Amino acid sequence: MSKRFWLILMSVLVAGLATLMVAVRSETVALALIERVLRTQMVSPLPAETLTVVVCGSASPLGSAPDRAQACIAVLTDQHFFIFDAGSGSQARLSQAGLPLGRLEGVFLTHLHSDHIAEIPDVNLSRWAGSGTTEPLAVYGPRGVEQVVAGFNQAYDTDRDYRVAHHGADFLPKTGGQAKALTVDPGVVFSEAGLTVTAFTVDHHPINPAFGYRVDYGGRSVVISGDTVNTPSLWAAAEGADLVFHDALARPVLEVMHKVALDVGRDRTAKIVMDVTDYHASLDGLQASADAAGIQRLVLYHLVPSPPNWVVSGFFERAVVAPSIVAEDLMRFELPSGSAVIHGP
């Protein structure tokens, strides 16, 4: 094609972009665009007889990745809605995914580190405001969950009073803004309407107990590891699962971080960086373990360190073989009942 053609095409594109920018500055056009986006976010029906999984947090506390919230995996059907952990930033991701927070049934905590519990109050506020329920949010977790939940309930008591006074007790019953703790042990911890959640122990020493969870529904299954090293107990519990979300640590990157921290005199940072390497799962061997356990798809999450760029991301990506992948926030997987198909990235 001639140079003149490309010049005309470029002129048309620039003119079109300029027209669009002027149009968006019009309040009428801007509001119409906002309405369209909101309708897309607020109206997202779940497919029937399907296990839906959404990544609402794939980061760890170590590293910097502004496009990743901390640990959170949402698991839904058209009758159920649970999240597994609620790290910092996860409530915003849940909202961005258009998930029906008003019908959230509960939170399952793998353990009680701050990056797995920090957002429980915000998630609960969205649930309470979205439903007007009188029922406290169920928070399942290992020993110590009672103290965590009691602390959140106390810390947010005045906030609840303010909101009830503003909106009215009929609209926001105060009890619905609270949470209730349910301590779990290994084994089946929830079973209702065809969905079963099973807790199993993982190795995050010295944190004890620490759990992973397996969710089964309609012949499909998803496993969430929580924080752990690569341990046989997890693969035994996950055997034959469709999806496994597994903690992952890029040790070569941490070794460089450790060296640089020592070189510049940041000894405390250097110690913390190396300390975390003994209670997270090194990338070496994760794919092989998943293959041996008959896992259909391994998904690396709780990435240590949280990748700030494509260079660091590459260490995680090279550790898995398709269809296994590295999680990104807002990834969505759909597992239809009675099928082996996984719809998603």
C-alpha cells in the first residue's frame, strides 16, 4: 500500500480519537459509559451446575506488585459462595469481578498470618450492605480464629453503630455486620447442597496448624494450598483434582534480594528475605508433584516475591508446563459438572 494511504488512515484514526476524547468530556456521554460498565459489573449471573473459581488475590507480602491483591480465592456455584483467605486488597478484587458479595456464605482461613486475614472486615461490610442479613459472617479457621474474629468484632463495633444509625436498623441489622468464628480440624468442614469442603494439614512450620482446603462439587474439584512447602500431605489430599492453587517461591530471585540487602547494609531485610524460603514452596518440583498426583491444572499463586515486572514473572512461568499457569488477579475458571473441561485462561 502507498505511503499516502497510510497517511490518510493515520489521519482518520487521530481524528476519531480526538472526537472520542471530546465526547467523553460530555457529562451525558460519560455517565452513559459509567452506566454501561456498572451494568456489566453488577449483573454477572453464575452458570448452573458449574464450579466457578475467581482469583481475588495472588500476591504475597514480599515484593511489590500493585496489580495484585494478597491471598484470596473465591469459589462459587449458583447456590454457594465462599472465599478462601482475605488478604489486603481482596475486597476490591471481589467487587471488580462483579461477584455477588451480598450472598457470601463464609470465609475459610488457611492460617492466621496478616496477609490472609486483613480484609475480613471490608469483605464483611460489603456482604452486610449488599444483603441486609441478620446473620453474622461465618469465618472458618484453625485454632486462634476465635481471637481474630473477636478482635475484628470489637474494633469495628463503633463503625457498625454509625452505619446502623445512618441507614436504619431495619435496613442494616447490627448482628449482620458481625462475624462468628468456627474452629476447624482436618476432615470435612462443610457439606451442603452438593458442595463439600475438606480441610487438610500443610507444612508452614512454625505456624501450626495451617490448612489447605479441597472443594468438591458435581464431580469437579479445586484445591487451595494456603502457605506451605511442597509436602506429600497436600498432594495426597489433592489427588485427581481439576485445579490446584499452590503457594510458590522463586528462590533465585530471593537470593539476589538477600545479597543486595547485605551489600547495602540492610541486614534485617536480608534476614527476612532468607527466612521466608524455608516455609514456602520452592518452584523446583511443583509441576512434577502435580503431574504425579494427576492434577489437571496447577495454578501458582501467593507468589514470593510478588512479581513487579515481566522479568521476575518469568521465573514462575518457566516453572510450569501448559495447561498449568501462573495466577493473575481476576482470572476466572469455570468447571461444568459432569465434565473434564476447564473454561478459563
